[in-house]
Amino acid sequence: MVRSKYAYDPSLPAAIVVATLFTLAFFLTATQWIRYRSWVWLVMVLAAAMEGVGYIIRCFSIKSNTDKSLYVAQYSLVVLAPVLMAGACYVVFGRIVFHVVPKAHRTLKLLWISPRWLTPIFVVADIIALMLQLVGAVQITTINPTDRDALSKSNRAKRIAEIGVAVQLIFFGLFSVIAVRFNFTSKRFASEFEERITLVTVGGDVEGNNKKGEKYVKIDGGEKILKRNWQSILRVVNVASVCILIRSVYRMVEFAMGRTGYPAKHEWMVYVFDALVIFPVVVLFIHWHPGKYLPYLGFRLPKNAR
């Protein structure tokens, strides 16, 4: 008799609920991506799609719990999606820096890393972490327990996945510290930022307030109308970073303990320490979409903004 790929009795209703939530979040994210022409935000669109598809496949995998392909697909997509979300945080933080900090002040001292290389360095680290976790996750889920060398294969796969998560934790941890610190260091540029903006009327009063009391502006004489309080999107990056770090620690523990460890044998941990902490990341960026606050979200910054 072929054994189930799960070390527990998986819940189909739980998978359906989470799949529905992530799928709805994906459609909203994709709609905003087009609406705000925020092409660089494609990374978050893909991450939300991976979560939604991952849990949809999980539903089918639960119904056919001996099917290796379905199990590997759902596991890999759910494991890798938050790595792309980390990349989205790197990208939007880099654009915040170029939006707020005058060119003369974009120094190594400000962020500990040159702002020009901030996003590329962290994105490259994210790609390395993604590939290592992909290789590790696929190997872990495709090992046949009856093979002679199953134990050695499992240990090797765990080490690869652990290195991938460790790379993500190290670089994302450093990034989180830099992003939190920027909440304080950016205050020195507030007056210069105010000089660059022009209040505009958007269904409200002459001071740029709409009916909800939100202020809209144009910056550097540009045409795009933005929300004035860019600090909101920075705080969302900070909260999202904490959520992703929590999930990364959970996955590190899961990989370290292996398929016979407590996390691998208890389904509730998947939903509490992965789905429950990652879903808010997508929702927060839907409500506080970068396109509402930042002027340049194309794949490349225009020369005048660099």
C-alpha cells in the first residue's frame, strides 16, 4: 500500500479557506499592479500567485495524498513565495530611499550600504536563498523513505534548505535593521521633502485634503498624484519584515528537525507560522499600495530620480 506523503491527517477545509484568501489577494494585487502601472511590483504579484496556487494544489494533494508530484508542487510553492515577498520589500524600500533622500545625502553612512547598491545586493542574496530553498525543498519532498541511503539524502537536503533559510535570515535581518533605523534617520530630510511637493485638490479642499482627510501631492513638478504620508509605506515594510522573519525562523526549525520532527508532523504549525503570518503581508501592501505613495515604480528609475 502506498503511504500518504503527509505525516499527519491534513485538513481539506483549512486548505480551501487559505487557498481562497490568497487567491482573492492575488487578484486584488494583480489589479492594482495594472491600475498603478507599478511594473516592478510584479515580484509581489508572483508571490501572491504562488501562495494561491500552492494552497489550491494542496487541496488536490489532500484528496490524492499519495501523489508525489502534487505534494512536491504545493510544498515548494508555499515555501518559496515568502522569499519573493522579501524581494518585494527590498525593492520598495530602495524606491522609498530615492523618493525621500536628496541625492547629496545618499551615502554609505546613511544606510551602511550605498543606496545605489542596496536593492541589487539584497535581491541577489534573495535569489541565492530562493534557489537553495528550492533545491532543498524538492529533495526533501522527493526522498523515498525505503531507499537505503534515504537518511543521508535527507540530511544533505536539510543542510541545503537550512543554508538557504540562513542566507535569507542573515540578509533580511540586516535589511530589517536598516529599514527600522531609516524611520529615524529620514526625519532630517522632512523639510527638504516638503519643499519639493505641491498640494493638489482631489475631491476635497484647497489644501489637498479629500473627504477622508488624506493629503495628496505632486512631487518635483511631476504629473503623478501621490499620497503625502510616505512614512505609511515605510511602516508597512517594517511590519512585513517582522512577519517574514517569523516565518523564516519557523522554516529553519522545520528543516533542522526534518520530516520526523514536531513541525513536520503537526499541520497547525503550517497555518499558524506560515499562512497566518504571510497573508497579512499581502493584505497590508494591498491597502497601502506602493503606487499610492511612490512616483517611480517602473523596472528602472528614470535618470532624474537617480
